[in-house]
Amino acid sequence: MEKTRYISNRGVRHELSDQLLGRIRETNSDAADHIIATIKDDSNCMDFRINRHTSSTNNIFDYFNGGKLHMPEDICPQKFNEELEFWGLPETTLESCCFTKYVSYFDNLNILKVLEEGECKRNFVFEKVAAMARGHGWSSIQARVWSVMEYPTSSMLAKVYLYTSNAIVLLSLFLLVSSTHPLFRRKLTKDEWFEYFTSEEEELYNDYWSINETLNGTDISLPSHVYREIDAFLHLKMITLAYFTTEFICRLLVFPLPWRGFITFLNVIDGLALVVMYMSLIVNQVNPKEQYQDSFHDAVHSLQIFRVFRLFRLVRHISGFRILVYTLRASMGDFLVMLLSLCTGVLLFSSLAYFSQDSAFAHIPDAAWWAIVTLTTVGYGDIYPSTVQGRLIASACAITGVCLLALLIPVLVNNFLLFSSHYVGIERRQNSKKEHFIRKQTLVSPK
């Protein structure tokens, strides 16, 4: 007579028929090994126990008995994944209604790894520097100074340094922006005019100034479009240059970690901005005429854009900015899809617009510019179709652009919201670890 076997899981008994036992054996799982070993070791024991998640076990036995597999609402997908592995079931056995939620969870988990790894790395470096600061010697001095310069929450002095540094950065940006406005410019002096003139003009204007230094009664007029920034700006620029130079050298000297860690985006930008400022200063001193002519000085002056990137120093300690950076890093695949879709649309509609024989599109590159502006819903209006077929193509292009933005941009927004919702918990855990580490370091007396 066939004996009846039972599996008891936290008070819930499941009958284990020969057919059901055969299906479990086919999985070659830990559960199969456990059950077979129990039956083999004690053939008289027909009722044995396991300790697994109740709802998951019930659903899995329903599946073994011929039903459909669903994920319970009261379990984390990661925990349910452990149950599937224990019973040897692939995740594809889940029904589509639960499989979508299950896969979405692990997709989000992979995305969040970017945030968690970045924040864990920051916390690890903080702990390492804090531990070095508790020691002795030059490395301890390096770590303490670096903590002041890099971690605003480490001490009151670090906060003072942060506010001072941010004020100097804002002053530098103000000088860069305002120096391009006429309100902060002045006319050239006599000596500066001779730096501006060519050799032929120098003789003419030298006679002019030797006779009369005003324009009254003369037929000579000075160019009206030439200006220089006010003298106060030059002094302030020298102050900011001295500060950034001292700070950069100090950061180089006191960096307590392996030198490869010093090569970051912000440090590279600081170095390039300093090189550009010194190059511009040297060119002006060596040959003052260069600043008024089309020459190498124009190329150097255009590199002043690196000074604008110092703006990132103001926001690097803001959590929202870091979340945005993590979002961009995690969304590179979505960016590539967006770029590919945009390029496809540009090529398609620019070709259609050009071959529509509309006079507004002289060649495909012009039509491509129009397609980019239309697909991104900017609409400058510098190029627009005038024929019926051209307008039909333009309408399709505009509608396609709206659809592309409506479908692709929410993916980036969802990633940002996902990071924002999880960052609070990550930040709280990291802050708790920092506080515990600081208390631990305080209690340990230095050797």
C-alpha cells in the first residue's frame, strides 16, 4: 500500500504524491535534495518539515500541482527570487502579470547600483581620510587639511573654507561675465591706443596727439568700438588667480590618497582654467598688440570657457546635483536610444524635405538643420517650407518630434525620481555610518 507523505511548512501541510515528488526531483534543486535525502534517510518518516516563506511555498506547490505561478503581494521580489532558486524554478515560469513587476524590480535594482556604489565609494574615502587624520606625521597633516578642503561637514573650519571658496568662485564668474558688458568697460588711454594702432597709424595719431589731444578742430576720429575692462577688474582677477593657484598647489601637496584619485573632473577643470588664465596674462604682457588683432590671443581668450566650469564646484556638495549626475550615468543607454531616434528622424525628414523640391531647402545639410530644430520643437523660423508638400512633411516632422520627446524623456525623469526616492535612505545609512565611525575614532586614543 502506498504511503502518504506530507511536507509541513510553518504549520501548513502539503501532500507529497509520487507524481509531485517526481516533478520536484526533475528540478535538481536544493529542495529536491533535501526532500529526497529525508525520505532516503528515514523511510518511515512520512511527515517532515521545512521553513520557507508561507505564501511563496503555497503558490509554488500550486504550480507543481498543475496551476499557474504567481508572486505573492506580501513578499519582496528579491526574497521571492531566493524561493525560486531553492525550488529550482526559473523566473520565466511566472505569469506575465507578476513577471513584469518582478523584472522591473531587478531593473531598478541594477540602476540603483550606480547610486549606491558612488555613495559607498565617497563614504569609504571619507572614512579612510578620517582614519589617516587620527595618526601622526605628514600623512596625518595631509588628511586633516584635505578634510577641511573636501568635506564641509567635517568641521567648522571646513564650512568657513567652503563659503570662502564659493565666494571666490562667484567673484571669478562675475568678473568673466561682466567684463563682456559695456557698463564695465572704459575707453583706451593714449598709451593703450598706441598698442592698438599699426605702425602706419602710429605716425598719424602721434602727430594728432602732439598737436591736440581732443577731437575738436581735427578731421581725425578714434575708433569707437575699442574698449578695455575697468582697472578694478584687473586687480580682482589677479586676486582670484592668486587664490586659485595657491589652492590648486595646496590640494596637490596635501592629497593623502594615491595620485590617481586626484585626477577628477573638477581638478582637471581647475588646472585647465589656471593654464588659460596664465596664458592670457603672458600673451598680453609679451605682445600687447595681440589682444586687439586676430591672432593666437583669440584662441586663448576663447578657452576662458573653462572658467565657467568652476560653477560645478558650487553644487558638487548638493545632493540633488549628485543625483542628477548619477541619473545621467545610469541613463546612457536611454540617451543613445534618444540620439539614434533623433538622427534617424533628422536624416529621414531632411531627405524628404530636400526632394520635395521646396525652394527653402537648398541642400540636405540645410534641411537637416531645419529637421533638428523642428524635431526638438524649438522652431527658430529661419528656414520654413512654402509649398504644400513641404508643409505636409514639416507637419509630420513636428508631430514625430513631439512623440519622440513624449516617449523618451519620461524614461530619464523616472530614473531621476527613482534615485531621488532611494537617496534619502542611502544618505541616512551613510550618515549613520559616518557618525558611528567618528564616535569610534574619538573613543580610540591615539598611540
